[in-house]
Amino acid sequence: MVSILRALLVGLALWAAGAMPAAEAQAPAGPVLRVGTFPDNPPWEFREDGHLVGFEVDLIEAIGTRLGMRIDFVGMAFGELLPALAGDRIDVAMCSMSITPERRRRFDFTQPYYRTSQGMVVMKSARVRSLEDLAGKRVGTEAGSTNEQWLSDNRARYGFGPTVPVVGLERALELLSAGEIDAYFGDLPALLYQLLKRPELAVVERLPTEDRYAMALRLNSPLTARIDGALSGLKKDGTLAAIHQRWFGMKPEPDSPVITVLPRP
């Protein structure tokens, strides 16, 4: 695990030190694609100097350019995204959204474009270095996430104390620093990204969840095939690999969903 974390951190550090921000593309004229996302989810989508930026922001804007559609970002908490999609308040839900069997029964998904795992972050000063150390202790995670589901599924095995639902990683790290939670569970890339600027943190567990990220749409949406086709094109022509390089400072692995065209789930 140490070597995996080191490799990821080196890549992220290289990005932080030397990557140039992407030039803002001209928004194409045409129909609007309403994209719901939670804008406190670095490096996927977050606000910087008043602008929404991130891996998935670049991805959906590239898709919009291919389809001749203007992207209208609609910000909301992660737990509100799928209800908003079901209620026709947005066309696409995009926020490091993991494909799960339960979600697949209710929504369309594009093909995956990222594969990762979940992780656990703690304060270096805390006496917590493993899942077993969390017996009876408070754990935090994003409400409505697959991280929350993993904690629920494994509570009896490890004896976790109460789960504290949190909205946003920044708020979670505030609670962690204040000692109001003893560990936070989230997606590994987002946790590793935080280590670049928060040396007081330590990612001490990688969970073997193999999450696959995709965009969710309403069931049988006429947009699903079009967006999925555009995503395939971005994989084939290297655009998505360049976005990965921009945000993670390294090329994607040869078998990565970033560059491999896959069937829709």
C-alpha cells in the first residue's frame, strides 16, 4: 500500500508544482445540458478563484463541445443529486459517482471513466492506524455515498461507533481536526489530493472496493447514448488522457477506464 500511495502522491505533487491551468473553452451555442454536481469535491469539481474547475468539469465541458451543447452546472449536496435527476431538475448527475447495482436499477449510466478505491484518513497525531483501531469511535463520511454504505455493511465486523454524516470534504476535515470524528472515509483520490496541502493528515487504509465512476442520467434518457458516444470519442482521441495528466500529473495506466472504451453497465 505504501508504494501505491507514494506513486499517487508523487504524481499529484508534480501536478501541483508544474501543471498549467487549462484555457477556458468558448461555450458553444446550442441546447443546454443541466449538470448537477457538488462543487466541494477536489480534484473532480471545486471552486478556484470563483470558477468551477476539476477533472470532471473538464470532462463534461469537452463532451458539451462535441455535442454542441452549453453546460449549465447546478450545485447541490451529493445526497441531493440522484433525487434531482429523478425529478427532472437536472439532466446529468456527475460527482465521482460510483456505479452500484441499486443505482443501476433506477438510472442510466455512461460507461466508466475512472476506477479507484475508497480510503480512510486520520490525523497523524491520533492513535488510529487501522480499521480495528476504530472500535467504538466516531467515523465520518459523505451522506448518501458508497462510503456510507461500506461503513454500514462493515459496522458489525469492526465495531465502529456512530457514523457522522458530513456535507463536503472541507467540513469533514474541520471535524477531524477538531476531534469531533476520529476518522473520515472517502474516495482515495480525493483524500490523497488533500495530503498535498495538509501534512497533518495521514491516509492509513485503502479499502478493496474497486469503485467505477460514471455519469448518471434518467432511465432511458435520449441523452445517454449521445453522451456515452462522446465519452468514447474523448477516450479514443486522447482528450481524456490529457485531462488525467493535467489533474494527476501522470499518464493513466494502460488498462485504465480513462483510455479504454467500455460497454455501458
